[in-house]
Amino acid sequence: MFYKILDCTLRDGGYYTDWKFDTPLVRKLVKALDNNCVDIIELGYKSPVKGGPYRKCNDGFINSVINFNVKAELAFMIDVKDFIVSNKVNKPLLLDIIKPSSTFSICRVAAKIDELPYLEEIVTILKELNYKVICNLMGTSLLNDNDFNKFAKICKKLNLEANYVADSYGALTPHKVREIFSNHKISGIHTHDNMGLAFANCLEAIGLGANYIDGTITGMGRGVGNVRTEQLLLNRGKVNSDLLDIVDNFNILKEKYGWGTNPLY
């Protein structure tokens, strides 16, 4: 089954670098991902929280870095919690941080189960700004059927590009993934590799109809990291040598920062 690959190396990997990456490396990464038919490249966050340039994803900065044509769609993520003040959506803040863009076509919205009531207002604003919207439900290993039903119902109403379950704690198993995708209308999965099951969980989801799968180069991401984009690409078909080159570059970063499965997790 064909599935879209969304690479979020710069966004999830930014937890190790404070969202700072060398421009030549980013250019090489984006070119390698694009040459290997990655469908969506998520370049970071748009956030009021302090951090490096990929925590902000200012359009002018991104255009100065990616000064070449890219076939893949470009995306950024926002966290619902960053835009909630006194139990209300801070619309002026949201509109100050996120503006119409000719660079990005997709905004992903990350929400915990208790933040779902804010989704409709936020998604409506984003659509008015002409973004395709994908919603990620966080911490899914802690949730139950009622939670997934609630999420799926809201997402159906909002007519999203996709809705995801995010294994924030790396605690999902293929059996649990099978339960979620068999019983609920979910279209994507974001896995973490705490138990070494990230790729197995992705394969299970793909077999059950998931058509959006996240990955990062060498698994670079928060905690132990994610399923590796190169695994997903190899599973989908052939890869070009430039992908192997960028893997080598990120393995150097891995030696420095040390993500990956370890006994502490």
C-alpha cells in the first residue's frame, strides 16, 4: 500500500539542538529528502516559545535557506498549549505568529486529549489563512476507546487533511496499533522508538490503511527518537545515494547528542 512520508527531522530533532541547524546541512537534507520522493517536509515549529530559527520558521528565513525549488510540500507544527491563555484561544497571538504563506502549505496542530475543545477554533483560523491542516493527538498510549472516538469525531467535523495518533512516550505495541486503526478512523501515525518498536508499529498501521507516516533521518527526535525516514523510504522502494550521504551527516550529530534506544527507556 502506498503511503505518504512526512519527514520531521528539523522539528523533532530540534529538541537536541534548540532548533538550530547549519544552513548547508539543512539544504543538503531537504534536497536529499526531495530527491527521494518524501511527500511532506516539516521544517519546525511556529511558536511564541524561545528557541532557534527552526522553532520559529519565519518565512523570510526559510526562503533564504531553501532558495531552490522543492517538489515536496512544506509544513510546520504548532502546539495548542502555546496559544491557550485563561482557558481560551489567544487569537491575536495566533495571528501574530502565523500569517498567510507562499512557502508553507501545511500546518500540523499537536493537541493533548484535554486540549481537543480548542481545535475547532484554531483549525478554522488556519483554514482561513489558507493552510491545509493535520491534527496530531498526543500521548496516545495513555488513551482509551472513548478518547479516540472523541478525536475521530472532531476531526471528521473539521474535514482535515489527515489526523494522526502520536506515540509520544514510545509505549505503543503493534497489538495496540492494530486496535486503534481497526476501530477508529485515523489516517496517520507518529512513532517513537523507546521499545524498539517504531518501525513495526508503522508497518502495522500501514497494513491497516494508514496513509501518512512520520519519520526522521537516523531517527533524530525527542528522547530516544523516531522511526527512521530511511527505513520508511527503503520499505517503499529504491533510494538514491544522496539519502545515504545525509544519513552519514546525521550519524555525526547522533554521536554528539546520543539519541537512540537505550536501557533507561
